[in-house]
Amino acid sequence: MSKIIETKKQVVSEIAEKLRESKSTILVDYRGLDVAEVTELRSQLREAGVEFKVYKNTMTRRAVVEAELTGLDDALVGPTAIAFSKDDVVAPAKVLNNFAKDHEALEIKGGIVEGSVASLEQIKELAELPNYEGMLSMLLSVLQAPIRNFAYATKAVAEQKEEQGA
């Protein structure tokens, strides 16, 4: 009996550690997805660097208490799968939201973003954000704009002087 309890304690500690280490954690209800769809989802999440696991809700509830995160109890009802991302905050929300658009059976229940419980609306907003590379490209575009505008203005002045000299 004590071996079983020890095993359960280890699982709870493992979940709590993943909750603490993850930049983003999303809980989903996967009822209604067939094996091929779940395999496809796991593949997409794996490509994005996201870990996707199914744990018992009782274990997850205890891990949430251990990780000192409150407010997830409502989401821990029924079959629940958890997507953990240690590197990218946006990746799990984006992949799961896009998958849910094509597969109505997948339902996003809630999550944790940067150590605090996030609402469904916040997760959907996060899913609409561009990924890291997209944000970096937008930043570079903004940084290049003044230089580009200066180059266009300089060219226009040069062309104007050329026309006046001719």
C-alpha cells in the first residue's frame, strides 16, 4: 500500500514541478477525438516543443495546491490533458487553438501563463499573437522604418536637385 502512495506522491511532485517550470500550461478536454486526431495533435505539439500528457484530475489538483496555483479546480473536471511548454509562451495556446478550430471535440478548459492562472479569453488572445519569430520580425520592421524613410527622403531630395540642375 505504501508503495502505491509513494508512486502517487512522485507523480504529484512531477506535475507540480512541470507547472512551476512551464512558461505556459494549457488544460484541454479531448473527449470525442479519435486516436488518429489525438496522434495528429501530439505530433503538432511535439513539433512546437510542447509536452502533452494526461494525468488523473486528483493528482493534478494536489499538484496545483503544491505549486501554489489556485483557480484551476473548475477546469479539472472530466478527461483532462495538459500541454506544458518550458520555452515558448505562445506555442501551446496557438497549436491547441488552431487544432480546436478544425476539431470541435477539443475544448480548451483553462491554463497557466507565466505562473498565474489564465482565463479562457486570455488563452485565446495569447493564441492570436504571432510566435517569437513573428514578433522579432515585426520589431525589426519597426526599427528599420526610420532608416528606410530617411533613405526615401534622401533619394527624393537627390532626384529633385537632379531635375532642377537639368
